[in-house]
Amino acid sequence: MKSLAARRRHPAALIVLLIIGLFATGGLYALFSPTAGAQTKTMTAADIETGRKMFLANCASCHGMQAQGTADGPSLVGVGAASVDFQMGTGRMPLAAPSVQAQRTFPVKFNQEQIDQVAAYVQSLGPGPAIPDEQYASGVGGDTARGAQIFLVNCAMCHNFAGSGGALTRGKWAPPLQNIEGKHIYEAMLTGPQSMPVFNEANLSPEAKRDVIAYLHELDKKESPGGHSLGNIGPVGDAFFFWLLGIPLMLGAAIWLGRKAP
């Protein structure tokens, strides 16, 4: 007993206990943290090698020969397959020209098989978010009312309440979200591209992401029952429209009627 008590008072005991606690916390987090599950498609060594060759031909000039990053592009080690699938699947990468922000472009340069191969190569460089499972990324079965609440709290301040997008600082912008594939919406939430914050599986569950996607897809179906939507940019845009067109028309009508009066 005296020997055990002496060991507890040893200067290194606190460090040993701290290390044990850190390993235990990390293990429990990995065991119980929610995950969306990766796509079940199996990528072979040949696919990864093909992806490496495409990376060297199309991406290495900015991201480095080992994807370690350069002055022209960030490191891709640990960004995961989901980030690659989002950036290449929406045509943002390869970047056509230096810009304050990569723009969504169509048609994309690579087909889905080629994108999967580059994503598999980048995933092999270091663990990162995987391409989400269709069960969650499609939005099918999602709660649109709950998705609207989550979107309005977390996303509307940048993307507008109707997903129409909006201006940010220093020439950047939050892109519109109309008619976006559910997989790419999920990947954007998961990886936080450019100015967007990261909503990982711990702070926004896969089910919550599915609800947001369901809400945005529901917006895609809706027409404007009150007439022209004016871009869905809110009351400021409506007021600007009336000041720019409505007030001059009313003034013109008043002057015309005044001149016709006897």
C-alpha cells in the first residue's frame, strides 16, 4: 500500500493520467459520435493510381506534387473525398483563373468516375470526410419544417431565407442554392468550402442535414403565388423596386393628370 501511495505522488503520475484520459476521450468520441456513412462504392488501387495521375496533370500546379499545398493553393492532406467531390462536381475545380472565390461552372470538366478516382487518391493521403450516403444526401424522407428552422437559424443570414444567396465581405458571396444536387449541399455543410463554416456530424447530425436538403428541394418546387418573386431578396429589394419604378410612375401620372386639368 505504501508503494502504491508513493507512485501516486510521483511527479509523472499526473502526466500518465492525462495521457490515459485523452486516449479514453478520443476513443469514446470515435465510438459514439454520429456518422452519415460513406458511399459503399469500392475504389481499387488502380483507381487510386489513376486518380493520382489526374491529380498531377490537373491539380498539382497549385496544390503541390504531394498535395502538400503551395502559395497558390492549400494542402489537400486530410480534406477527404467529400471536399474533392464537391469542388470538382460543381465545376469549381480545377480553378479556371485566380479569383477571390471559385465559381460554380457547368458543364464540369470531369465525369463522375474520374472525380471518384481523384477523390479516392486524396482520401488515401489522410483521413477526412467521406462522400455522404445517398440515404441522407438525397433529402428523401426529410422533415421540411425542421429543415426550414435549421436553415433559418444557421444559413439564412448569408444565403437568404429563400436560398437566393447574398453578398459577403471583400468581394465574396454566398452562392444561390436553387436546384443544387443534394449530395453537394451535404458536402458543403460537411466540409465548409471557402467562407462557409463547417457543420460536422457532431454539431449537425446526418438527419438534420437531410432535413435541410429536403427544405431546399421543397423551395425548388414552389412558384411565387403573389406574382414575380423579384429575386426573393426580401423587403429591401421590394422597397427598392417600388422606389425605382413605382414612385416615378406615380409622379409621372400625377403630372400628366395635372396638365390635362382645365
